[in-house]
Amino acid sequence: MVSQKITIINPSGLHLRPAGNLCNEALKYNSAITFSFDGGTANAKSVLSVLGACVKCGDEIELICEGADEREAMEALAAAISSGLGE
């Protein structure tokens, strides 16, 4: 298991478009990919779970990857989040 804290930079937080982009990136990997925020845990492979976390701009999440390709998944997802998830 690997984990990393990342700050969300999207001006509108993880609304539908960046949440979809996050999920599409997470689905490329076999590892279980979740993130914890505000006392809860969300499945990064589920758009509804990501949206339900209500993550806003400036919030810090802890991304957690667990599985055979966890390091590759962490690198790719951290880069995607840091670059604004396509926005």
C-alpha cells in the first residue's frame, strides 16, 4: 500500500468533469484506489463516490493505492490531480 497527500487545485473542486477524469485514470489500474477526506473514504473508480465526497478547491485528500501496480497508479494519479485533471 502506498499513500500520498495531495491538494486539489481545481477552482470548482472535484465536480463532474474532473471527477470523471479521475475515475477514468484510476480505472486503468488493477490496484484498489481510494482517497480519504474529511473522515470518510471514497472509491476513486466510482464517479458517484468521488462526487459524494464533496471535495472543494484547496482541500487536501489522502490518495491510497493498494495492489500489484500501486506505485504506477500513484504516480499517474498524483500527476493528474496536480495538473488539474484536464481543467
